[in-house]
Amino acid sequence: MDQIIKKVVVVGGGFAGINLIKKLTNDEHFQVTLVDTHNYHFFPPLLYQVATAFIEPSNISYPFRRMFQEKKNLRFHLGCFIRINQQNNSIETDTGVLEYDYLVIALGTETNFFGMENVKKHALPMKTISDALNLRNYLLLSMEKAVREQDRAVREKYINIVIAGGGPTGVEIAGMLAEMGHNIRVKEYPEITDLQGHIYLVDAGPVLLGPMSVKAQVEATQVLRKLGVKIMSNTAVKDYVDGQVILADGRVIESNVLIWASGVTGREVPGLPAEVVGRGRRIQVDEFNKVKGTSNIYAIGDISLQTTDSKFPQGHPQLAQVAIQQGALLAANLQRTLRGEPLKQFSYHDKGSMAIISKYKAVADLPNLFFKGFFAWIVWLFIHIIPIAGFRNKVKLAFSWLWSFMTNDPTLRLIIRPNTDEFK
Ligand SMILES: Cc1cc2nc3c(=O)[nH]c(=O)nc-3n(C[C@H](O)[C@H](O)[C@H](O)COP(=O)(O)OP(=O)(O)OC[C@H]3O[C@@H](n4cnc5c(N)ncnc54)[C@H](O)[C@@H]3O)c2cc1C
């Protein structure tokens, strides 16, 4: 009898897609093709360190083709997903058509600007490596502009930074920028030491780190306040015009830099019926991550909305661990399907969550245990270095951290990719 070989097309090589592919590596029953717009996998939890010039983008990214080298059943297709054609089991990308037996949608999410066009146009999101590099350039260019500016009020506007979103990303970037303000601005920008810039952390909700424990929220608030971050809770951003961040209560913050860490929404997946798209534009799936109403299309990770897990009836949080666990389970279930074995339904094993707040300070919410401070910070470092793809990257990252923390002086403050003429 001929051996069965199933064509699996995975769209998106983030945590979900890559963990599925890893499990199918060298399984001769599957020919797997990964489609991604980037030619590398990257690690979003450390993006803010790229944006603040603390580590290099290559420390947290790894090329798919290198990952797949010498893996007979894995192929990479660089391209942007366009639509699914369910009738003939194929997808369209901007670089060609691919046929599948099983399709796995692992496209993740995109930044949600909540319909605010000016914010979308002028704020700086933090979702991809390009976003992080863009933000890094923008921050450095703003400082250069402040140095040249004669008008004091305008200079202040260039060094004010507004961060919208008090979740882990907003908190982490606020802490990092505040530390850098103390350690680097004074040394490297002597022209503006007479001026006090401000970091504003604005959130529509009542507390920072909303999904974490009250202890974590209190600790984050106290540490950031000590660092001089101005925390504005219960405050929504309404518009961003001419360098003015306009708040819903009518107040205005003059700032040339609005960092948008305020929310995400599922990516669009043309070719699926409208009724499978649920809250947050996530795709509704059953307990095995199969898209409702389909027979061979699956969605995993941030883009999926699964309400069958009794502990998470509203759907899972959009976190790396959910994506990793769903990817691995779906791979095992595809293998079970071929063997004719019963499938396992998904149940999220919550390992807890952490956030770094500043140098030597973090918070950790583990199931039934909270800890903070230096110990939490060390644990955070270890936890974030382990999943980084590539041994060389782990070593480089460990060295970068050690050097930067010892010297208070990361050396990557290079403006290497200005993508706007307005600063010239
Ligand atoms: C700044 C930041 C910090 C975070 N910090 C944490 C944290 O500390 N802890 C935690 O648990 N979670 C964190 N998260 C969330 C975590 O990164 C996500 O839950 C996780 O990445 C979801 O994995 P995914 O595979 O579903 O999607 P993603 O990792 O987003 O992967 C989606 C993939 O799809 C590709 N793609 C997108 N559009 C297309 C297209 N049209 N065609 C082809 N390919 C496409 C992308 O290039 C990407 O490779 C953070 C997220 C961000 C943005």
C-alpha cells in the first residue's frame, strides 16, 4: 500500500505555527509548508528591548530556512496570505497558490487603533521587528531634534513620551525608558539636561497590568512612580493631532512620540464565512481547534477563539503559552487522525505570567504564588532566554544583558533606518 502523505499548509510562523511544525518535523506522513510574510520567526516579548536599543533585532529572530535546513518534510514559502479558496482546498498568497489537505491558520493579531485614523497614522505600534526598529529610530531622532530646537516648549515636546496601554508591554517599555532617561540622557545629551522630559503611561482601565494580581499591579505602579513615570489611569486616548495627544477627558499632552501598546485584533482571513469570526475578530474553533463549519481548516494561537475549555469559557488569553500548547496539541491530533486514534481536546495549562518593571525588578504571578523584585527579575531573564531560537542567539542575548546591566550603557543607539524625511 502507498504511504499516505498529507499536505499541511501552516499560515504564520509565530509561536503557534512553529510549535506545530516542530512536532511534525521528520514525520514522513506530512509534507508541511509554512507561509509567512517574514523570513524569520521572532520573539515578541522582547520587542520592547529592541525598541529601546537595548538588544539587537537579530538576538530575538531566527530565519525559517535555517530552522528547516535538512528537514526533509518542511518547506518555507515567503509570501503574504491573501485568501482561502475552500472549494479547491487552496490558499492564495501574493507569491503563488498553495494546495492543502489540512490548512492551519496561525496568523496572530494586528494592532488595534480602535478606528482612530490619526492615531493609526502617527502613533508608533509595537507588534513587529519593523515596528520596534521604527520606534527606536523615532526616539533617537526626536532626541536629536530636541537638541537642535531653540524653543523650550517645543524641545520639551520632543522629549515627552506618551505610552498608551498599561499592560505588560506598556509597563515594560515605560520602565525601560525611564531607566534610560536617568542613565543615558544625562550623559549623552548634555544640551538638554536643563529640561525635564516626562514619560506618561496612559490607560483606559483603572489599574496597570489589568489581567495580573492586585499585588503585581500595586508593585508595578509603585516602581514606575518612583522612576518618575506619570501614570494616568481611567484615561483613554481620543485623538493625536499635530503632536498633541488628546485625551477623552479633554486634557492634552504635548508629545512627539505616542507609543501604541493598547490592543490587538485578529487578522482578517478572507474565504471564511462571516459567522465564524467572533469577538476581537478571532476565529471560532471547536475543542480540537477546527474552524467551525469546516472539515480540514484549523486556527491556533492568538487568532483562535475557543470557548470549550471549562476554565476559559470566554476564550483563552492571547499569550505565548496558549499558542505554543495549541500548536503542539494540533500536531499530535493530526498524527492521531492518520492513525485513526481518538483526538485530545485542548485544555490550557496556565503556567502563570510575569512582567519586568525596571532594572532588577519584576513581578511574577504563578498559580497560587506571587513574588517580585530581584528574584522575579532573575527568573524572568531565565524564562525569556530559554525559548529564544538558536544557541548563538541565547549566548548573544545573555551577553548583551549582562553588559548593558553592568555598565548601564547599551551601545546600540544607532539611527540606521530612518523612514521619514521630516527629521532631516
Ligand atoms: C510586544 C509584545 C509583547 C508580548 N509579551 C508577551 C509576554 O511577555 N508573554 C506572553 O505570553 N505573551 C506575550 N505577547 C503575546 C504573544 O506574543 C502572542 O500571544 C503570541 O505571539 C501569539 O502567537 P501566534 O503564533 O498566535 O501569533 P504571532 O506570534 O503573532 O505570529 C503570527 C505570524 O503570522 C505571520 N503573518 C502575519 N500576517 C501574515 C500574512 N498576511 N501572511 C503570512 N504570514 C503572516 C507573522 O509574520 C507571524 O510570524 C506579547 C506580544 C507583543 C506584541
